[in-house]
Amino acid sequence: MTSSPFQRTIALPAPVCEQAAQHLEQAAHRAIDGAAIPLKAFSSAADNDFILPVPVVEQAAACLLVLATETAQTVRPSALRATITVALQLRDAVQLAHQPALSSRFW
């Protein structure tokens, strides 16, 4: 079996996990497809030292972007900005996890 050079989990800062859980709860209330699994994971992230599987973080980012799109005309700009900021933080973390680790032998 081959192993992937990419990370399978991501350690996120506690505030990002807490904010993501709040926004994912809103997404679940709006019945956004796929919000339930990341909501459960982010809600219990403190129990796992804020370490989450990469696909769950990726799914959460997508759900939050859908939430932002669906609520763009009905929420305050600051609330919309907060949702988008968390989604982009999650997306950036996923992108970093997809980059292979550099080996020191090339330096």
C-alpha cells in the first residue's frame, strides 16, 4: 500500500473551530446539503485537540461558502464577512494540507 505525501488531518486554532461550528449550525438550520457531518466534527473538535480530517474541513468550507451565498442579501455585511472569513481560513488550511512536505535533502 502506498502512503500519500499529503496530510490526512489538520490541526486548527480553537477560535476558528468555534466560529466554524457556529456558522455550520446556521448552515444546518438552513438545510444546506452536507452541513451535518462537519457540524458534528467541529462541535466536538475540542475533544480531539482541534484536529480534523482534511475532507471534513474541505466540506465545511464549501458549506460556509454556500451559506454566505444564500444569505448575502439578508444579513448584515459584518455577518457575511465573518462567514466568508472562516470559510477562507478553512479553505486555506486545506490547500496547505494538500501541499507535499518539503524534504531537507533538496536543500
